Amino acid sequence: MNAPIADSAVTRCHPPLDSDAFDALLAQFTNEFAPSAARHDRIVEFPYKNLARLHEFDLLSLTVPASLGGAGANLAQTR
């Protein structure tokens, strides 16, 4: 069984949302997650490891308002 997301931890901060570094990080995750996407769909499996990787960079709260601890990003900024 996969480890729950709560067992992972934010270990890195994501780059500024409007930076080339943020675009590069998103491209990195796209390349990392794409190879297993079809398998997850085919066997109806949740991609826990992918979610944990996003959590490492504090990307799960991008659209949460800053006043609530998120990045306060709008949907366009999250690409």
C-alpha cells in the first residue's frame, strides 16, 4: 500500500510563480509524471507518489489564499 501524503513533508519551496524557474519545475513534473499516467488510468490507481512529489515543493496550496497559508495564485498562474 502507498504511504499517505501526510507522511511526506514540504522540503523545498517552489520558485516564484511568474519565474522561468517555476516553468522549469512544472516541466520537470510533467516529464516525471507523464510516463505513468496511462497506467494509473488503466488500473484505476491514484498517483500517490505524484501527489507526494507536489507536496514536497508546497504546490498543493497554490490557489489557497495567502491569508490562509497558501500561495494565493490564480488559475492562470498555476498553468
